[in-house]
Amino acid sequence: MYGGKQLERYFKISFLLLLLMLWGFLDSAFAGKIEGSIKVKGLRSPANILVYLTKAPAISPDLSGAKVIIDQRNLTFIPHVLPILVGTTVHFPNNDKVDHNVFSLSRAKKFSLGSFKPGEIKTVLFDKPGIVELRCDVHAEMAAYILVMKNPYWAKTDEKGRFEIPDSDGLKNLGISGIEDLPPGKYFLKTWHEKLRSKRTTVIVEKEEVDLQLNLTRGTPSVLYK
Ligand SMILES: [Cu+2]
């Protein structure tokens, strides 16, 4: 059977394995979320504010299942603000009874879909991070923003101004899954809203949840990434 030396080695290896498992368990247990809420001055609603991390753990989620849509309905783009991951293709279905002509003059993606009819769907691949302002050549009042993000650690505030990063449900709706909580560390968090001055702050994730309160005022937002 086992000699003394063999037995000793067996125990050493078992102990090491146990230690590794424990370390892995503690490590994942300490992964965290950033939660919080935003108050705004000079704006009726604190909803639809993008909150995001400028740098985050390097992951490359599978986008093959992603189904991302900006609807055109009642002469409105829905949603009005759409964060997506760089490399995502967005579908533009025309669900109105009139033609639309969607275009962008933004540096992150310049395009024009040309005039397209009710029932038609056009697609655009967004391959560079940044802000893309959508307009319609036919209807001057139509406007929307596609925010092309470098990493999936973002959230849009709800009608009470609350947010949670990562936003697993929101990502699932975009067909992105498997985004894990944040490992402990120091992160840079920023906000973006078309009518609010952007704010940048440092967040330290140590344990399960970090709670953050932000106040924003009217102004011109900054670019997403420097
Ligand atoms: Cu239109």
C-alpha cells in the first residue's frame, strides 16, 4: 500500500488543492456590483442616464446571439438611448406608415440608410466605440443615440434614477450573457446623458455591493472615452 513518504505527498497535494478551491471560492464571493442612484437638477426625469466603466475586466462576450433593434414607430426612435457593445449589428425596422431616412454624421459611425418603406428593415454594424447621433432626413424631430461601448459594464438609470452594474437583465435583453460581477479593484465610472454634464468618479469595489449617489446638472456631456 502507501509508504510514509507517499502518504505525506498525498496529503500535501490534497491540502494544496483544498487551498486552491478555497481561494477560488473566496475570490468569486468577493466579486461585486456597483449600485446607486442619480439625482438631476434642471431635468424632469433622472431616467435614461448611461452609467458606465471606462475600463473593465477584459472579456469578449459572444455577440452571435445578439438581437438589437432601434424601432421606428409613431415617428419616434425606440429606445431613445441604446448602449451596445462595439461589434454589434443594429436592426432598424420601419414600423410606421411613412418612409424614413435614418442617418448619422457622427465620427463613430457615418451612414445614411436612404429612404426606406414601411415594413422594411435595414442593418448597420457599429465597429468603433463612441456616440452615434441618429437623425431622420424626413422628420426633423426624430433623434436617438447609440452609445457604442468598449466593455459591457454599463447600465441605464430607471425612472427613479437607479442603476446597477453589471446590468445582467439589460444585457440579456440584448442577447449578451455570461457577464460576471466585478473583481475587487479600482474603477473609473462615468455618466452620459444628452442634456447633462458628464461626471467621472473613482469607485473601489471591495465586497459585494458598492453604493453610489450622484448629482448631475444640466450641461453638455463629454465624449465617452478620451
Ligand atoms: Cu423619419
